Amino acid sequence: MKNMTTFLYEWKHFVRSPFKMLALLLFIVASVYGLHKGAHVFQKQRAEVEKMEQKVEEERQIYLSAYQEGLFVPEDRPWVDMRTPLWAIEYAWVYHYKVPSPAMVYSIGQSEQYGFIKKITRWASPYDTDLAEEIANPERLQTGTLDFSFALLFLSPLLLLVLVYNIQSMETEQGFMPLIEVQNGSKRSWLVSRMMFYVLLLCLVNVLLISYGATLTGVEIASSLALGQVILYSFAYVAFWSLLYFLILQGGKSISENTLKMVGMYLIFAFIIPATVSQYLSIRRPASLMTAFLDAKLDKRWDIWDQPPYDRQAQLVELFPEIADSPLLRDTTKLDRAIRESTSALENQLQKASIRPVEEENEAKNTFIKRTFWFNPVSFFQNRFNSVAQTHYDDYQNYRDEIQQLVDVQIQVLILDMWADKKVDEEQYVKYYEILRKLEK
């Protein structure tokens, strides 16, 4: 009953305070804007994926028609022969997508820094220029993107500060605390009750905002695990700041003292700690220039082509023992062409070897940042929101791994069929597409 009385008192105090009402309104406006920003990115990426899928299907139908009509060599490209595995696989038109999650409405994360559509060819790489490389989500905190997670992480602590900054300190300054202690029995329980009003108010507002965001992209309110995780993390984040502010208010003597302490805490946890961690990481592990990958891409690949054909053939046999008894070995002309057209497999091996140190360095950076989570809560919750929204660094690393797997499979299928001197018809063309498409899905 005492708690209900306190809540009613606090409600009257809240609605009579234009400053607090305005702060809540601004937080809601910023959050709604952030939700619409996330929804816009989601809808834009989904539309681009659908548009590309339609284009791919149209192109594939053109080549299917060519097989049906026996037009294996296009008039404008006389060097193309669709009866060979090389060109049949080249024009299978397989793309790999990182399909955006509806939960992106809550956190854009790195979705605007990475590519999400990639054509799979024997020359492709997960680190091509259309798939930009970043380091780690915690280092993206200062990008200036106002999405819902930004509003929650940086604006909700400020809102809570505005709501609770004068609790107890005003009564202490005016000499009402002895009377309050007599009426309530315990100053701490009275303080907890007053703070809980604002904590519950903020949690309720967050739930309403999160539910509204779900309607923008189709996150199912009743069954979505992502929705529940976002709500849970938002509650935990509000609880973290509420505890900090409660400890300050409990021992505070004046409004100015409490306000300065809370502002100091906010600056420390929201800016100083993340910035210090990022700066230390930048000094300890400078940004990767990917020199090994670029060197392999631009220079070392030509070293492979400069090797005599029989050296490249030996390396190919080592990678694909199945071609050791190829019928092409009895035809010098076909053999030379097969070696030339198979050299992409050797380049792929070179690229993978050059990428490995880059990924190991990135993993070391992410591991370091994860170790700071126990004293760097803003970065922790940022990563959690990005993970739920599937816009985390790890999600894009998985996407890159899938691209590399598809490239490896395409090269393997190409090498084995080409060295088996297989002729491609319509049925085999469809089979190529289905093999790669099955992996893509």
C-alpha cells in the first residue's frame, strides 16, 4: 500500500514537471526515428536482394533457352562455349546473400559497412572490394548512426538521470527527511519505491517502442526469440544504470552533488571507457592494411602464371588427386588449355593463405574487446543488440566463410569435370546451378 501511495505521488510529480516530460518525449522521438532508420535499411537491403534474385533468374533463363535451342556459342562472344564446364559454371549465375534479419530494426550494427550480395565465381574472394572489411562492433560506437540501439545505449541513461536526479536530495535540502523516515519507516525503501516508479516507466516505454519496431519489419511479437532478447537486454541495461544512480542518490546530500556524480558516471561508462579501450587497441594492434592479401592479389598471382605448365599441373594434381588419370593427358592442346583454365584454383589457395593472418588478427582484436566487457558494459550491450539483429562482426565473418566455401566448391566441380572432359548439356547446366544453389541456401 505504501508503494502504491509512493507511485501515485511520483506520478503527480512527474506530470507536473515539464522538464521531465520533455526529456521523455525527446527520447521517444529519437527512438522512433532510430526504429524507422533500422526498418529503412532492412527494407532497402531486402528489396535489393529480391531485385538481384529476379535479375539472376532472368539471366539464367536466357542460358537455359540457349541450351534448348542449341546456341552454345553466342554471336557476340565467340570465345564462349556453353558445352564446356568452364563457361557453363561461369553462367550458372549463383549469388550468395546475407539476407537481412527483421531484427535489424533494433540495431543497424555493421550492415552499412559490409556488402551483402556476392557473385560466386572462381576468382571471387570474401575480401574483395565489394565486401569492405571492418574490425569489431565495439569500435563502431562513434559512427554517428542514430538507430534504436544508439538511443537505448546513450540516451536512456540520460533520460533516467533527468527523471531521478532530484530524488531524496531535494527532501534533504528542504529538511523533510526526518518526517519521511517517520512516515515510511525506512529511508532506503522509500528511495527504492520512488526510483522503481521511473525504472518501470522507462521499461514500459522501451517495451512499447520495441513492440512498435516489430510492426515495422514483421518481427512476430508472440514467438520471436529476437524480440524477447531485445526486451531482456533493454531491461538489464536499465537495471545497470538504475543501480549506479541508486548508489549515488543513497549517499548524496544535494541536487548539484548528485547530478555531477551521475553525469560523471555517464561520461565514464558511455564514452571514456569505450574510447580508452579503442585507443589502447589501436596502439597495441594497429589497423590491418591487408598488405599480404593485396600482395597476393596484385603481384604473387603472376608468379603462379609465370611457372611452367608442368609445375602448375603438379600442384593441381596435389590439390585434386582425381585428375591424375585425366583423359586430357593424352591431348596436348586440351591439356595446356586445362592447366591454364585451372590456374584459378592455385590463385584461390594463395588468396586463402594470405587471408588467414588477417582473420587471425581480427579474431585477436575481438577477443581482446570481449575481455573488457566486465568493465565496459556499453560495448557489451552494443554487441548483444548487434548479435540479436544479425549485424554483428561475427555474422559477417560467417558470411565471408560461406562465400569462401562456395568458391571452393565451384572450383572443385569445375576442375573435376573439366579434367574429365565432360560435355555440358541443359541437364548438366541445371545440375551445376542446383549444386551451388543448395550450398548457398
